[in-house]
Amino acid sequence: MSVILRDSLLGAVRHAFDLINEFTDRCPDAAWAEKFGGWPIWQQCYHCFAAVNFFLRQHNDPAGDALFPPAVANLNEVSLETPSRQTVKEFVLKEQAWVLRYAQALDDGALSEKNEGLSERMGRDMTHAGTLALIASHTMYHLGTCDAALRQHGLRGVF
């Protein structure tokens, strides 16, 4: 079983996850609840991984565990509650483990196959390779905003 491509994609996913975990550990309390880029920093971290359910849930599977209602998870509504960094971190680590299990179950041949659940939700065909690339790029997109918040507080960013 060849897994060269899968491991390359998985490397990008792990890199994004390492950076968001580093950010969560380093984000000062003063910035955690602060809006940056239109949303509280914590909510952007949460959103990155609440989206894993959207990316990986199959056709008829029920929605997974969530800390907040879909409007908060999808960045349609600002939460009035600010969870602790530990609460968000525990959720993030659980979702990251789901992504890694999903990726490790694929071989290079399966990467070009259609991700039926995501394709249905997005209204266009998405392969498993595209799903992994989307997870990595989506995480990095939100991490950029979070990283800018660190710099705004005079701190070094995570990348």
C-alpha cells in the first residue's frame, strides 16, 4: 500500500494543527476573548475544529459533539460566553484525533475517491485528498488572524 501522497498531505495537516495548538498555549488571556478579524480569538480556534464535523461527517451521520450552537460554531453569531482555554483545547484535540484517524485510514488510491458526505454538503465533488488540503488550509486561514492578534499585543507570532 503506497501512502506517500497521504503522508505528504498529513504533514501539512499536522503542521497546521501544531501551530494552532502552539497559538492556543501562547495566547494571552487579554487576547483570548478579544475580537480580531470580527470574531473573538477563542471562537476562531473553536470554529476551525467545529468545522471538522462538516468536513468528515458522512452522508447520514448525525452532527457530532459541539460545545456551542451551530450559529456560534459557523461564525454566524458571536458567543456571549467565553470558554476557558482548556475547554477549547480539549475539544480541539479530540477533533484533531478524528482527522488523524480519518487520514491514516486512507491509502494513496483512496485519496482520489469522492468524499460523499462533504461533496453533498458543499454541492460539488470533493475527494479525500481535497478534504485533507481543505482542513489544513482552513486551519491556517484562521490561524493567520489569530497570529495577527498576537502581534497586535506585541508578541511574536507562531509563524
